[in-house]
Amino acid sequence: MEPQVRIADLQRSSAPAFWVALKKNRVAYAFVLPALIVVGIVIIYPLFEVVITSFQRYNLLEVLTKGSSYIGLSNYVEILKDPE
């Protein structure tokens, strides 16, 4: 007769297996993590800046003298009204 295995035992055994695999491969993660952080910063920071700039009136002469001003969605309205 085969030993009985409860479903609850099978479900509990998957969580420790994840942590065991994580500990086993921690050196690999240590090498990959800095690269992922750099790539995240290189992609996320410019994206954030573009979104912020899109809500401002950005004229180079005004930016150098008094800074850019917040205009909200006016840039997007102007783009949608432009026939080209």
C-alpha cells in the first residue's frame, strides 16, 4: 500500500522550495541585481522627467530666465487640435 500524502502537505512544501532555490542561487542574483538597478534607473528616471515636462510650458529662453511654468493638459489639447 502506498503512503498517503495530504494536499496540505504538498502546498506547504512549495514555499520552502522557493527559499531554498533563492539561497542556492544568491551569488547569481548578487551579480544580476546591480545591473537591474542601473537599467531601472536609466529607463525610469527619463520616463518620469518626460511626464513632468509634458505638463509644463517649456521654452528654452523662459527656462533660462525664470523657469518653466505648469500648464496642465494644455500641451495635449494643443496636440489634439493640430490638424497635422
